[in-house]
Amino acid sequence: MRYKVTFVVGLALGYVLGTRAGRERYEQMRKSARQLAQNPAVRNAAETAGHTGREFAGKAFTAVSHKVGDAVPDSLSGRVRGLRGRAGGAGEDDWGTSNT
């Protein structure tokens, strides 16, 4: 319960401070966040983390499926196969794209 109250208080405080800062400050923070996301070092770190996560997911699925056998649902095995297919490919990513 204490954490819920803390969250609500933080949310209210953020809202009040955000409305006082105004649109100009919001645009400034948005520009900074976009520049950070387009930084090559950040992009490389995110890509490496994604590849590592997919690799570990594949290893975990293999270990679990050997122990459980055919009890692994088809939906889960299909999802892991999809992740494995993305891990090896060097396709386009969605970083830095927007519909605006």
C-alpha cells in the first residue's frame, strides 16, 4: 500500500511540475531524448542487448523443452522460432522512425 501511495504522490508531483515547466521545456526534453536515442553508442548497446536477450531466450527454451518434452505450447515454440530468425538477420530496425 505504501508503494501505491508513493507512486500516486510522485505522479501528481510530476504532473504539477510538468505543467509549470510548459511546452518549451517539454520540447527541449523530447529533443534531448531523441538525440540520445540516435547516438551510435546507445544504438549499438541496445542492439547488443537485443541479440543477447534473444540468444538467452533460445537457450532457455531449448533447456526447458528438453526437460518438458512435447508439453511446450505451439504458440510459445513459434514465438521462440521467430526470435531465433531475427537474431541472425541484420535487417532494418525501427529505431529513429516516426509517423509524424
